[in-house]
Amino acid sequence: MLTYIKNGESIVLDYDNYYIQEEWFGGDDTLVFSLPSDHPQLPDMLNQLSLTDKESGQAFLITQTDEGDITAQIDLDEFRQEMYLNWTNSSDTAAGTIRQVLPTGWTVQDTSGSTIRRTITMEGATALEILREIPDVYGLAIRFDRKAKRVLLKNPDDISPTGTYFSDELNLRKQPIRTAQSKNFATRLYAVGKDGLTFADINGGKAYVDNNEYSNRIVSAYWSDDRYMEWYPSLHKQ
């Protein structure tokens, strides 16, 4: 059963034909379903709407709509709030690296048995972007349990296949009349120029700008461009 909040109340989505694809290797758990074009709740299914699966306790944010075809990714915005600039894990283990950037209230459940130390360096990254390096750098599987607020770390050999689930039709009814996607959604932008230049000195000490017109949540993103450099008038006299 899926629920969502509307006008401050929890609403049950009157539709149970959905599936959730679990992802262990750095990606997001994905919720997928297709509502009929005349479904009365279809207008509520807007990008960034939070949907909760009551069985698993996982919450998802809609990231793509194609008329009645809905795709939502697990809500990991807590891992996208803080921006880590010029960050290194100082050659830590996988579990130690995760603990360095965990949001408040989250823990690590490490059953991998790995004590390997590797170095991760990031010019500018959120905790989520750092954790997505774990599979490639350490060769381990990682997954997020929102209900228990745990990051699960496993050896890939210990993961049993759970099966793949597909919808029962392609839903090619007609040319889409409403499509949208918000996979790269952000409300806070850190901008960096040449030699680490930021606009903090003209922005009250803040190296970022916020735009909360669409959402009050803090979702950080990083942008670097060496074409922007500090201006020295004496070097530009005619």
C-alpha cells in the first residue's frame, strides 16, 4: 500500500499494481507504477511528491512522470543536505568512510567482514555521492534502509537474488500529454571557480546560494568552472 501527504493528511493511493526494484550497488531503490489516464489521483502525482510503501517503510520521491507512468527513487535527501568540499576519507575502511558522513540518527550495519582501507577524495560532494563510490572503490554492496535509518554494507557474494519484476503491459496508449523529470533536483548550489574561488566574501560568508521556491528541503549540488577567476584590476589596465 502506498500513501502520500495532501493538505496535511495521509492519503492512501487507490492502486496496488506497483513494484519496487531493490538496488545494492550504489543506485537507488526504484518504485514504478502506471495509473490509468482517468484515475482521480493522477493529478496529485507531481515530481518530488513523497510516497511511502507501508509494507517496507521505505519513502520514495517521484522523479519522473510520463502521463500515468510514474517513477520514484528512494528518498535520500538527508544524504544530500551537507556539501563536503576538498574532502578525503584519509584512507579509511568502507564502514569508517560511511560513518564520517552519516546524517544524524543514521547508523551502519556492516556484515561484509572487510577491513580493506582505500582512499577517496572528492572536490565537492554530498554524503550520497561519497557513499556511491563504495561499490567501485571497495567492491562491496551498499543499500539504504530508511525505516531503520541504517546503511547496509555487505559482501556481494552474500546477496541472494530476489527476482526482477516487470509491469504487465507497456502502456502505449497515446502520445504523452504530461511529462516531467526531476532527477537532478537541488535547492542549494555551491559554485567554485578557478583556484577554489567562491563568492562567500560577497554573500555573507556563504559559499552557496539557496532557491526554495519549489521546496523548503535542503538538497545540495556542486558546480565547478575554471573560467571564473578572481579579478585583479591592475592586470587589466589598458
